[in-house]
Amino acid sequence: MSALFPLNPTMWQEWTKDEACLITSSESVSSIEPLYERGVHEYLSVPLWSEYLNFIQERDESVSQCTPEGVEKMRALFERALTAAGLHVVDGGKLWAAYREFEQALLIAMEENSKDVKDKQVDRIRNLFRRQLSVPLSDIDSTLQDYKFWEEQQGVVIGNDIDHLAGLPSNVISAYKKALQMYNARAGYEEKVARGKHADTELFQNYLSYINFEESSGDPARVQILYERAITEFPVANDLWLSYTQYLDSNLKVPSIIKSVYAIAVRNCPWVEALWAKYMLALERFDASEEELSAVFERSLHCGFPNPNEYLDLFLVRADGLRRQIMKMDEISKSSYLAQLRETFQRAAEYLSSHLNYTDQFLHLHAYWARLEYQLGGDLEAARGVWESLIKTCGGMLEVWQGYINMELSAGNISEARAIYKKCYSRRFKGSGSEICESWLRFEREYGSLDDLDRAITKVTPRLKELRLFQQQQETKSHEIVGPSPIGQKDDITKSVTKEKATYQASSKLSNSLQASNKRKTGVGFNDRKDQFKRKKGAHGKGLSSVTPNKGGELGLSNNDGKDRDTVSRELVHGEAYQQTEVANLNSVEQPVYTDQCTAFLSNLSFEVTDEQLRQFFSDTGGVMAIRLLRDRFSGKPRGLAYIDFQNEEKLSAAVEKNRQTLLGKKVSIARSNPKQSKREQPGRGRIAGGRGGRALSGRGSDTRTDERRGSSAQSAPTAVSNQQKGHVKLTGSNTFAMPRNVARTARPLGWGVKDNRSNDAEETPKSNEEFRKFLLKS
């Protein structure tokens, strides 16, 4: 586990104790030392250092027997301990005291040595005391008393009733006073960061305040010690690691320390991409080997960052480093680095294509790649290959083509730039679409001849007209949908609400029974409004115009209230408030008609996909006429489905070939829209959209049958005609095809009876379906 994640100091202490209990000889001591080294290397811990020192003193025979090699080894270990934790305000004094005790024990063991050796050892101990008195530690006063007592044993008296520092050198006195002043300034901070007295959140903020105070003092060593203490308490605080490494990079600049800190940082917080990026920069800054840089980069790619932009940043950091290395080399030795640079870009493009497709970041990656291929490698064909590969995946971005053109212009290749313009000027891009055309004309004015300009104008002019026409159509549609009402119309609508309300309520009952089904049907208009009738494709105004029950529940228009049909029709269409009922004449409202003749059906779409992204996805095929994203009728959430109408069969076939290509991280299924034959509209079968079973308004026969066939059909079957009696339009015979079944059973005019049902008045001539339709639509 320690190979993957750092262990805290307590775990290291337990591990080393367990291992120390198992050793049986002095030879086994060498197997325990690496464990201690690893423990003190990861976190700052005075107790762990103390155990390490005690273990070496007790178990290492060379140290316990005071051999010169053992003494030097122990002194070096003590100096390392003081460098690592000797500035710890609270616990650092323990290490100083242990060092002094070791040296004092050596002095006692020198009874038989010469006086010069003893005097040298005394000076060593005296210097240790004075060094400790210059450090702001919590036990500085007790250290001074120990020093006085030790000097008295050597025959030197320090201090008197007037001055307790009398007898000390002036430099020692000034260092002591400065250390005491520094400790007093930090005592309050030390109280706030004492473990067990504050909650973790408060403790963390106290550490940050303490660090800011130390940084203002300007001592990098003390700031580093304080950061190490904070990291030991909060090892997975990524902000703390970022702040720590930033301080080291800016102020300390010691390669061994910085590399060690970064190595521990990425083990504690491997999910922080910024730490990996700064780690690679630090290695490059201190001239690390290519093998070490490559190893760190490969480790960073396996950390599972949540955002693809973080992976992109790592790839770019790696590419930046290789570029800088190549710039320092000659032509012969840089070939291997160019291959590594190219491999890095290829890996980045392959990995990020499904996540950053059609984004500026992905464009900048390829632009950087192409520029380095041309400038560093001198390979223009390779640079062109980079742009061509990007066009295959992101050809709907105008910026991609412009970047390709700019590269050719920077290389002085005017003809190649012109060829690119010819390939892309007819594509549809985000925005008005005229930018690329205008860019081509500007290019020809600046670089081309007059003939080149004329040829460009000839090609661009039809395209610009097409774009303007398309823009005008879109503006017209938007005005029809959200356009403001004419001045005064709002007042007219308010005044007519009461008069139209009764008619609207009566018509709603029949309208609900005849309303269009929400399912898509071939050749039938599609609209999301539930109370809207749908119009037969190709009817040219001959379909159902208005079906409004009167107060008596009849099918048709009644003038019993003294109004003719024209008056009622004008009232029904008098304003937007009730235009949605579609009871008014549908001839005046152009309904959308979807024939599915050149339509593609898309599934497995991302729920975040938009019309513009779909249009860009099919920009290489072109010919997109309309896009319909399907949503849930109740929640309004996307369903991951869409229908896209194309200009012609060729464009549709090209679009279907993009099946299983990736859009927004999902492989989109694309198929030709081909509704079942039973749901298609047959020629001559005019029907009310959404009617049950697709019943034809004109019966089950064809609208083009002759009058003779109609006559023979009327003789062999019960008569189904409409008569006008007393201002009513009523049905006679048993056929009720002109209204839904529920209305046919219940909605009958006043005076309807059995005799009426069997009435076959010889004076009345049966009317054909076409005459019956014209009668209803007459205004």
C-alpha cells in the first residue's frame, strides 16, 4: 500500500516497531533503516525521527561501540534530523536535546583521551548549546538554564544578580534575544494550531494564517517547516499542496527538495492535474532526464481526471517540453525527439476526439501540431495532413478552414490556399455562413489577379444569394411564431372573448375528438399543439376547412341565431386568442408538412445535443433542410431522437453513411426514415390527420371516381348525403364517416328521428363528396 499512497507517521512508527521486534542480529539492522528513511522522507514527524535515532544508537554496533565510523554516521543522522525538523517550534527542542546528550556521552567516554581531544569535544557541545539558543523554540528558557549548568561543570560561571546573561559572548546574547522575540511573536499562532484544541476546519484556517505570517517574515526554511507541518495534518488538501509547491518554485529553488515534494504531492493528490503539470515543469527546470520526464507523464495519464481539458493540458505540457528540447538540438540529434513529439500529438488527438470534437481546444491542439510539423520538422506535407485529419472530424467549423488557409499563406502557397477556399466556400458554417465567401473575396483582392477575383465572384454570388434567402425564410418563420400582434388587435381580442367563448367551447368538444395524433404519419402535417387539426398533404385548399358544431350539436354551421356563415367564420378567426383551435379556415394558415421522402432518423443522441451541433455534424454532407429534436410530451425532456430532412436523395445517402460516428461522446445511429406502409397516405385518400385508423373524409373510395360510379355506388348502398333543411346541414343515411364515432352517436340536430334517418326524398339530388366539401368550406 505504501507504494501507492503515503502512510501517515503513526503507521510508519507501528510498522518499524513491528519489524524491529523481528530482527535477531546486527546484520538485520540494515533492513530496517530503509523503512525509517522512507517514513521520514514522506512526512515531517519529530517522534518518528526520535525513534529512528534511538534505533540506530541501540542496534547499530558501530555506533554503540563509538567507533569513528559509527560516530560520524550518528552525527550525520542528527544533522539531517535538525535540518528536517529542528525548527519545529514545539517539538524541535527534543532533537536538539538528543544530539547534546549523544555528544555529552562521548565526552564522558573520553576520560583516557588526551586533553586536546576533550577540549575539542567540549567546544562541540558548547556550540550545540549556542546554536539551539539562536532558534525560537518553546523550551528556549529551559535550554538556557541547562547551558548555564553545563558551563558551571566546565568551570565557567554565566550570569549574576544583575544580568543573567553575563559571561556570554555578545553574538550569543543577541542571537538569544532575537530568538526569544521571534518565539513570543509565534506563541499565539502555535496555540491556535495545537492539535486537539480546534476543529479541523478551524485548524486548517489557523495554519493558513500562520503560513501567511511566516511568509511575510521572509525565511524560506521556516515557511517550509510550517508547510510540512500543515501537510502532515491535512495530506489530501490539494489547495495546500498547490500553494506549497508554488512557494518552493518561487523562493526556495532547491532541486532535491522540490522534486521530493512534488513526488509526495502527486501520490497524496493524484487527481489534481495541476500538480502533475507543475511536476513535469519542475523536472524540466532542473534538467531531469528524458526517461524521468516520460515516466512522470505516463503516470499522470492513468489518474482518471474528470475533465478532458485536464488531459489536454497534460499533453500540451509534454509537447511544450519536447519542443523546448528540440530547439536546443542540432538537426542530427533532434529526429528522435520529433518522433516523440508527433506521437504525443497523435495520442492526444485520438484520445480527445470523442470528448473535445468541435471545440476551440481541439482546434488549437491541431493548429499547434501543424505549426510544429512545419517550423521544427520542416515537413509541410505532414502539417497539411494534420489539417486534413481535423477537417474529417470537424469540417463544420469555420475556424478549421481558416487556420488551414492561414498556414498556407504563411508558407507563401497562394494556389493551395485558393484551392482550400474552393473546397469550403459552399459549406454551411455557424452564423450567417457568408463569412467564408467574404474571406475568399478579400483573399483574391489581396493576393489574386483580376481574373481570379472574377472567378471567385462568379462562384460566390449564387451562394450568397442562397444564404440570404435562407436567412429571410428563417426570419419570416420566427416572426410568424413570435411576431407581435397588430396595433389594436389586443383590444379587439379582449372585446370578442365573451362572444367567441361559447362558440370555442362548443367546437372544442368536436375538435378534441378529431385532433391529430402525436405519432408521426407520412404525408401529414406535424404540430405540437393538441387542439390543432392537421391538413392533408397536397390538398391545395380543398381539404377540411372548418368543422364547428352549433348550439344544437349539429355538424356544420348554423344560422339560427341570425348570423350567416361568413359572420361566424370572421368571429372565429378574429384574433390570436382562439386561432389555436384551428376551427377557422385552415386555408389561410400554412401548415408544416413532413413527407419523409428525404428524411433521416437519428437515435442514441446525447441529451445535450442542439440543432446547431447536428447541423455542424452534417456540414460535410450538406443539404440539411429541417431538424426536429423529439422531446417527451409531458416532461419536455429530450428523448435522444431526431428527424432531419435533407435536400435530395444524394445528401440523404451521404448522411446515412455517417452511421455510428461519434457526436458528443456517443455513437449516433442514423437510418433512412421509412414509416410502415399501413401508415402511409395513399393517393386520393384525403384524411383528417390523427383520425382513428386514418379514415378518409370522402369515404373509402377515391376522390377521382366519376359521377357515374358515385351514382351506382349510391344505388347499391345506403345513401350517405348531406341535406340542407331549415338552415341546418344534417346527415342522412347510416354512414357517419364525416364525424368521429362518439360525435355520430350523440351529436344530432334537433328534430332528428327515425323518419329522418330513413328519409329518401325523391326531390333532393344526392350530393357528391366534393360538393359536400365545397358546401362546408364556402365562406
